[in-house]
Amino acid sequence: MLLVLAILLVVCVPAAVALVCCGDDRLDRIAGAWSRRRARRRDRRTIAQLDRAIDADDLTRDIDLTEFDRPDRRSLEQVAADLWRLRAYRLGRGGRPIVWPLLLIQTYDDRLRLACRCLGVTEHLAELEGVDREIERVRVEGALHAAGLPLPAATADHRQRHR
């Protein structure tokens, strides 16, 4: 019996010493995991309260989320680059406006419509013609600029007003 007790003492003493020396590290890991779990639960409760407060379902009811999941969908950055490039074609090399070919106008309007869909801005470009369409184009460019997408025409007008 004394021999078994001596063997247990030789095996258990190093394990007990290791537990005492490394125990604080284990306690820190457990306490950190517990605090992260509490923080996640608190964040989820806060988000749920905000959703109920602003009634998020009503805000997103009219948005077709499948539009964002399409693999062929162009990113907003690509649309903005297209709009900048098409606007530069319109101004020409000398900075003077030139007559837009019909295809260029249609492409520019398509990109404006796409940007409006991405940012939730209402537009009526397809329904209008002539001068009314030009006015709507300027309005849409300003609305997109206000929504956070600076376009060359809206940016230039914005700079002129603030000089």
C-alpha cells in the first residue's frame, strides 16, 4: 500500500504543480470566453430592440434582395466608373459639350437607372423624352450625389455653388 501511495504521489505532484502554475491561464480563457459570449448576447438583444424600434421589416419590404444576389450584377463602383467615363465622352477633349450619339445617351441613362436601383433613388428617365428627360437626368445626378455617389456633373455644380 505504501508503494502504491508513493507512485501516486510521484505521478500526481507534478500534475498538481502544473495545474497551479497554469491554472490562471485556464481561468483567463474561461473568463474571456464567458465575457465574449455575454457581449454577443447583449449585441443581439440591442439589434433586436433597434429592429423593433424602427420596424426594419417595413423599411425593407419593397427592396428585392434577389437583385443583389445575382452573379451578373455590376457593383456600384463599376457603375460609378462607367458614369464618369461616359460623362467624359460627352464633354469631349476640349471640355466643351458635344452632341451625344443616341447610343451613348441610352447607355448613360441605363447606368443612371442602375445606380438609382442600387441606392434606392427614384427616377423617371424611361418615361420622359426631350428636354424633360434632360431635366430628369440632372435631377437624378443630383439625387445620386446627395445619396453618396459623386458624379462629374453633380460634383462640378456642387463646387461652383460653394466657391
